[in-house]
Amino acid sequence: MPELPEVEVVRRGLERWVAGRTVEAVEVLHPRAVRRHPAGAADFAARLTGETFGVPQRRGKYLWLPLERRDLSVLGHLGMSGQLLVQPEEATDEKHLRIRVRFRDGAGTELRFVDQRTFGGLSLHENTPDGLPDVIAHIARDPLDPLFDEAAYHAALRLKRTTVKRALLDQSLISGVGNIYADEALWRARLHYERPTATLTRPRSAELLGHVRDVMNAALEVGGTSFDSLYVNVNGESGYFDRSLDAYGREDEPCRRCGTPMRRRPWMNRSSYFCPRCQRPPRVAS
């Protein structure tokens, strides 16, 4: 699943190529692509036609296009394989093209939603007073948000009776962090993924938060992490932070810090990658 850096890369591309453009027509080519819009494909297309997109916004892993003249937004669910691409109008349709948005300005490009596995989609939602689509109002701010409340986060982390990786992936505490960047930040902080959050001191949790920010900013600089052709920006280009990963996907490879072979363990239907020497597991109370 795309995490904050990958979604932010897409948001920046949409800001450049889509913001301020008025919709001429919308074509929904697969009903599952608008399944989160209960009124259906025809209503989605009709309500969007004639509207002008504002500056694309993001909170954590969630991306939306606000409409300039209405208190509505188009929320994009990328899912496992969703792509928002800006393509020349004459370009051949992608095999898994699900939605096409044409514009009135004669710029010669259109917005396409492509989704091989059809887990993602687009949907229209009312905005909250804060400008968020109402269905994601519960999502916490992400660590790159200037208004992220560090003090509140640290307090919530100590009170949460859970483990540190679960807390990093809890989108109601901190948004945008997924499995890849959690493993990377924990490796940098020398913390085991099962470390209880109640044992983290304020300086230790602040250090971890700093590593979360550092690894996300580093990924942003190179376009995010792309393990296959499904994770691309609006121009269809892959990121290459996967070449810089220190933990994720490096089972049996030497730790870049101490040389110990990295390990992988099943974790919540995913995997956790860690160094058994640098990230020692917590002691089990006897």
C-alpha cells in the first residue's frame, strides 16, 4: 500500500497539472471505481462536470481534490494498485483505465484513474469545517504537517497500552506511516517493533518521531518507494527509495550498522524486518 511519501508525490503532481482546471466531462469505465460513491457512476459524473478543482490536499495516506465552488471534495483511494495519471488526450488508453476526466481548457491533457486490482476508486464527499472529506475526519495529522501536535502525540503514546509499531500504524494517533517506513524508523531508532509504548520516555519517543520524519523526507526526495510498476507519480514514473532501505525487505542481508543478518517475522498479516542485535526484543516479565 502507498504510504505518505508516495501519496505526497502524487499530490504534488496533481497540484501542478490539475489544480484550477474545470471539468468538461467524466467517463466511468468500471462501476467498482466509484463504489464508495453510493449514488453511483452517473451521479458521480454529473456532479463533477462543470466543477473546478482547487489545490489537492493530503492527510497521511489520504488524498483529495477540493472543488472550488462547492463544499465538496473528490477523495482518491489508491488501494493496492490505483494510479492517478495525467496523460495526453490522444494517448492510448491503459488496459486498466477505470475513470477518465476531461477538461475545458484545451491544454491537451486529461486525468485518468487506472487500477489493475480495482481495490481503489474515487468518490465525492461533503467537507468538514476544517476542509477534510467527512469520511476521514477521524484521521490524525501526519508528522510532516506543520500543525502536528508533538506534545499530544507523546502523551497519547505513553497512555496507549500497545506496542510501538502498532502505535506507529494507528492512523488515529499519527497518520501516513505504514509498514515500510515504520520498520525503517524503528531500525534507525534501534527499537524492537514489540517494545511497549508505556516504556518509551519522552526523549526516546521524540527521537523515534524524528526518525519517522527523516525517513519520509528522504523518500520524498527520490519519489517514494516503488517495488513494482504499480507505484508511480502522475507522469507514470517510479520512485527509487527502495534502493536506500535499511530494514524493509532485507531478510538475511547484513545490518548496515553492525553486520548481523537481518531477520523477518510475521506480524499482523504483514512482516516486520529488524536487526536482532541492534533492535533487541523487550524482556518478558516473569
